[in-house]
Amino acid sequence: MQLTVETFTVHKKFALRISRGTEVKSTNLWLRIEQESIEGWGEASPFQSIAIDQKLPAYCQN
């Protein structure tokens, strides 16, 4: 089984302003999993439930 993870940034047309702050961009994940000539694709959009600095795990970094 092979897992491929890529990050990409989405720049918002309009800033998202909520009580925790304002977001003008989002860093998302593009996922691909493959086994025996069958593959699946997906997208993940991680978010913070509290305002702290988070780092992506090593396997998610380019």
C-alpha cells in the first residue's frame, strides 16, 4: 500500500472572520492511496478548534 500526501494553500476570496480570528487562507491536504492497481483520492481540510500553533506531522510535509 502506498500513501501520498501533498499540501496546498487555498487563498480565500473573502476573509473568514469568526470569534477566534480571521483566516485569509487555508492549508489543505490532498491524499492518494494505492494498492494492487486500485487507487483512491481525497482531500482533507484540517482546522484548529483553539488558537494554537500546530505543525503537520512529518509524513504530511513536502
